[in-house]
Amino acid sequence: MDADKPKGQPDSVRVLTKAMAVLELLAESEGPVPLNEISARLGLNKSTCHRILNTLVGGTFVERAAPGSYRLGIGVFRVGSAMARHLDVRERSLPAMEGLHRTTGETVFLCVPRDGEAVCVERLDGRYASTHFLRLGGALPLHIGAAPRVLLAALPDAEVDAYLARPLERNTPDTPATATELWPEITRIRAAGRAVSRDDVVPGVKAFGAPVRDHTGRVVAALSLSGMAAHIADEAETDVLDAVAAAADEASAAMGHRPRP
């Protein structure tokens, strides 16, 4: 009897589970992995591991980098590319947004970048939703608000410099609208992976944003929460930011993102 067999599953399911474990291990490895190491790390006997690898090689999902050593093959790239084409950031982010909305009762937004703006592709209305400036299908410049600045901070430095070189409007007296004001904020967002906006979109309104990443790690959207400053005390901001960042991480995971350990 095969010592690798988990009980209670048909043989075909067990083999598929093991094959997926092999692919996951190779995906997480920086280079080719010897058969002995794959077998040891997954707790498979060598003959079982070798049979699985041979099957995956036949399907081009794995290739032999050298005798007895394996890496991912072109088949994985082909399937992954097809999957990436079908990923809809709005659809994938919606469950995380709904969870955040239920937990907080505040208005939750999802924005994507387009031509120097952050376009709202989803909005779940919470308390005092009428006070919020950004409407579904509407847009804000990348320097105004938490979600837009998350998207601005994700751009390469040269693109940020080009954006900041243009004349920038102010929604309120508190809107940062110069490179001197915005670069420190961009640096903070890059370091923390989250953003806070206070009174710069609408007076008396706070917003909290975090990035949504795809399977390559690229920032493809920003998830944010907005509420009245009178109802979100300064001492509660860290908890709100944590909740927004957790929702953004959940949405990123749904997009295939796996942060490096």
C-alpha cells in the first residue's frame, strides 16, 4: 500500500492533490529543484514523486532543467496567462468589499487607474453616503484622496514626477497639490502600504486606502473606506486602516497575489 495515501479520498483525487503540491513547491522556488528535495519536502516517496513529475513533464507543466532536477514548464505559463486575462478586479474584490462594508457600515470604494485619474468601478454605500464626493463611474485626480494616492504611489518615480509637474487642482484648502507636499506622502504610502486622507476631498470626511495587487504583484486597484471625521476618532484610525488593508489583501489574494515570506 502506498504510504503517501491520505485516507478517505479516491485515488484520482489523491494524485491530483499531490500534483498540485508539486506545482506549488516549484512555483515558490527560485530555481530548479532536485527530485530528492521535492520528495522530502512534500513527504512523498521517490517513485510516486517521479511518476507525478513525469506526467507533468508530459503535459509541459514541468520541465527537466537538468537530469534529476525540475522547474515549472511553459504549460503553467499558458494556463496562468489565460487565467489572468479573465480576472476581473471588480468581481474578485467585491466579496472583500462587502465584508468590510458589513463590518464598518461605512462607504467602501474600489478605484482603478486611468489616464492620470482614479476611476470608481464599485461603491457600496454606507452611513452618510450622500456626503461622499466620488460616485460610481466618477473619477478623482491621482493626488486627491486615499485611494487615488495609493494608485499614484504605485507608479514608477519617473511617472510620478511627470504627474506632479503638471498644474494640480485643490478640492479643498487641505488638498496637497505640489511635489513638495505630495512626495513625502507618496514615500509614506510606499513604506506603509496604506494611505489616509483627511478633509482633502470633502471637508469633514476621512478616507483610508490600500492597494489591490494581481498575481504579478502589480497594483491594479485601490480599495478604500470613507466616513465622517466626526464618527471616526483619531485614535480609531489605526484599526480602520488595518481593516481596509486586510480587505485589500483579501482582494489581492482573489486576484492570485501571494506575498513573499
